[in-house]
Amino acid sequence: MTTRRTVLRGTLSLMLAATAITTLARRSATAKAPQVKTEAPGYYRMMLGDLEITALSDGTAKFPAETLYIGAKDQIAAMLTKAFLDSPVELSVNAFLVNTDDRLVMIDAGTGTFLGPTLGKLIPNLVVAGYQPEQIDDIILTHAHVDHLGGLVAGDRIVFPNATVHVNKRDADFWLSAANRDAAPEAKKDLFSAAVKALVPYRNAAG
């Protein structure tokens, strides 16, 4: 005799069987595959009017957020707590390539080898984006800190041999000054050394 109980029992049995079949199917579809071990290309491209702008990743690194903004330690701590974050915070370092059709202009040049292995990815990402360092006509530095100019050189070699580097004169005079370096706290002296190492080869090449 068919009752509601037997119908429910039969339906439950079918559902369990279907689940077992689905699980088996999923397990049988899991095949061994080689790991890729590389991330997606580190660039993003957009058009702004007639200008092609490509954001280029130089990588990421952890920075103590509370020391980046002088006088705002409590506010930064509150913002981090609200966002469920702790310091140091992982931040991105980027450069921007502007193709005007006539010239290739890069804004900032990344860190190069100055700030560790998680950074210094600008050139591989520039190449993946379809350009070569030799094609860059101008490099505009927003300021002369190492995370903006370190990528100008690789060791003693100029990375962008055909580029003219533009930097604010007051900024360049400050960071290239031996007297300023000597007067700086010990922890800041490397910033002056990096600026000299990155900028002087271009100044010498310009004659």
C-alpha cells in the first residue's frame, strides 16, 4: 500500500542517490593539472579622451600606515579598526604610462631593487602591456622618493636609455645634496643615496 510515508521515503532515497552520483561525478572530473604560479598581468588600461593611459603595477609591500601621515596616528588607527585592518598595511606601488600618439610619457618609475623582492615589477608589467623601456620618451617624477625613482636604474645601468627625466628642481637639489645627506638622520641617509644613484646617471647622460 502506497502511503505518504512511503512516497517521502522513496523521494528521499532518490535525492540521496542523486547526491551520491553528483559527488562521484565531481570527484571523477578532478584531473591533475600543472600549477600556473604566475599572477595576471599587472596593468590596467583605459582611454581618457585621445590619451591611452596604462596603470602599471610595481608590486606591493607592507607599510606602517600610522607613520605615513604625520599627526594623524589616532585617526589612522581608528580607520584601520573600522576596516578590520592592522598595521602594517599592504600598499600598492604604481606608475602610469600615457601614450599621446606622439610620445610615451611615464609618470614615476617604481622602486627598482631598492625596497625588496615584492616590489620592482614595473618593467615586466610594462613589457606585458605591450611596450619596451627603450620606447619611453619622458619620465615625470611626482617627487624624488625612492618608491618613485628607484626603477630608473638597474644596478649601474640606465633602464630607460631614450627617456628625458623631469623632476622638480627644488626636489632634485635637496635629495642630491651631499650636505643634506650628511645632516639627515641615519635612517634617512639611504633615501639620499638612492636618489643620487637613480638620477645622476641621467643627468650625466644629458651632458
